[in-house]
Amino acid sequence: MEYVDYYEVMGVKRDATQDEIKRAYRKLARKFHPDVSKEVDAEARFKQVGEAYEVLKDPEKRAAYDQLGANFHSGEEFRPPPNWDAGFEFSGGFTGGDSGGFSDFFESIFGQRGGASAHRAGGYARGEGFSARGEDHHAKVLIDIDDAFTGATRTITLRVPKVTPDGHVSSGEHSLKVKIPKGIKPGQRIRLAGQGAPGMGQAPAGDLYLEVEFRPHALYRVDGADIYLDLPVTPWEAVLGAKVKVPTPGGIVDLKIPANSSQGNKLRLKGRGLPAKKPGDLIVVITIALPRADSAEAKALYETMAKQMAFNPRAEWETANV
């Protein structure tokens, strides 16, 4: 998939004001409208201009796109980095998913935002004029696995795009204390009532939904409620068996390594994953670490093993006629 430079599509500079972007869109939409344009590629250009405008007209999408595309150029191979949009607070204006003909590039960035669309409830409050519930906002936040294991209260700072008086897009900050529930899993959401956009009249504010993802951890990775740990062991620990100390989110445990363990073997510690009504497990994956032959003695030991041990790890290839 190629990166699309929406500023290049619109023929505007990256620091263009919102009014300049609007004027550029009107000009290009008239030029390439399929009903009137004589350009050979009018329909494709019209769709591309519409997609670029969908992003650049919206301060929230534009701020996110600017951050994401700072190091990319038009036509360059592109894949969104994991959790690239973490820390942005968005209102419910995204039209991703079945939004009707947007490119794969657009969908890869904004396609999942349609599921958190704004909710408005409006009407006339008795004797007080028009009122409407505020928009719900949403954001993706990164937390530590340890916080999900124990529960915690953390201060989280979100970036909130806005338009300055001279028509440029900038980002402010919104900090708030968030209680992280014990056992929360990636993809689950925390609802903060009344932390969305203000309501109109006497109507209440909208809510803020925080979608949780985990920061990369030096030791653990998470799959559902299970936590995985790659455990390096020596060849003799794997072959002879051993008892080794293993870190878990709940503390150090002594783990028995069965004799003749192989690379990739899994040992399951039940109930030591993420807390839940049915707790996840800690799954320890054996990885065999080979000592380097960085001395004459170590090299001689490897040579002795090669002579005395009749071991061919590719024996199955020979019988399978590979």
C-alpha cells in the first residue's frame, strides 16, 4: 500500500489554513466533477480529492494524519505503525468502515473510527429552549501490563486538535485521572461519564471512551487473558531438566523444566495471567540459548560433543526426500 499525500492532492501547503483547504476543494471539485469534466481520469481524481478533503477539513483527522505522515512521501510504501493514534482525543465524526469508496490507505488509518461515532440526544427542555447532549469523545490509550494485573489510578494526557483564530490546526492537551480496572484486556474500553463535549442548554455532557492497549513489555506479551513469556534456558537445563526462577506479574516463582525439553515447548502456569472471573494463564515458552565458543576450552568442548553425540537435526529431511 502506498502513502497518499493529501496536501499534494489538494495542491496546498502543509501549513494551509482551513479556509484555504476549503477553497482548494471547491475549485478541484468543479474541475473534476464527472458530470461536467472532460478530463480522462475525472472520476478517479474527483474521488481522490473528496477523500483528501474528508481528512484535511476535519481538525482531528488532519492532526492525526500530520503526525502519522511526517516521515512519509507520496507513493512510498506505507503501513501504519502499531498504536500510532494513541493519545489523540477524537469526537465521533469519523466515517470509516462502510463509508463508501474510500481508498485502502484511508481505511487503514481511519476505518475503525466509525464504531465510536458520536451520540446526540436533543430536544427542547421545558421552558429553557433548545438543548442537546454533548458529543461522546474517544481515544486510544497505552497502559502497562502491570497496571492491568493489579489495577491502578493514573494521570493520562490526551492531545485535542483545535483550530486557532487564524485558521490553522494546533493541538492542546487534556489531562485527567483514570482508574484502570484490574484485569482489563486490550481492546476493552473505559467509560468516563461527562468527560466528552459539553452539552447545549441544560443537557448533559457527552462521555469519553478510552480504548485500552498495552505498551510493549520487556518480558511479556498478551493474548486475551493469557500472558506469554519467552524463557531462555541452557542446553543442559533443557536436556537434563532443572528448576529455574521465573518472573511473573505476581512475583518470582520456581519453575521446573522437564528433562528433554525442546525449543518452543510451552509450560502453563494456570491462573497467573490477567485477573478475571476465569483468570488467564502464564504460558512459558522454552527458548534454548547456546553458549558462544569464545575460548579455546569452549571450542574444544563443542568439538568433543560433535564427535561423541550422534545427532542430526535434519535427519527427517533425508527420509522425506526433500
